[in-house]
Amino acid sequence: MATLIKTKNGKQIVLLNPAERSKRYARELSKGTKQDGTPLTDYERGLRAGVLSERSVQAKIFNKQNGLKGKSKKRGKRK
């Protein structure tokens, strides 16, 4: 769940958990703009694409280590 934090100078910062951050980055990449409407720079596009790619890689590693084929399918003996 997102957490709002207020800095000493009064600015509010939103901290997102990894799932929320990935969802936000995917939305921003598809639209080509940030939440405030300003266009993404090449650096920001690369950063967002890298975060999404890394989450995908980590999910594949987790599934391989735990004997899972995907989100809901398990490998092994059937009953």
C-alpha cells in the first residue's frame, strides 16, 4: 500500500511497494508521459523499462527455484 511522507520543507512524497511501482511504470511507459502529464525523457523510459524487466527476471527465478511453471500452475505429480 502506498505511503505518504511529508518532508521537512513540506513536500509530500509517495512511497510505493514494488507491485504498485511496476503498475505505475507500465502505465507511464504505455502513455509516454508521467502522472503529471510531462513527457518521459529517454533516461526515464530506460529506467522504467529496466525496473519492469528486472521484476520479470526475478519472478522467473523464483518460479524456477520453487518448482512453479507460472503464476498458478505447479510442477510435479498430479493427484
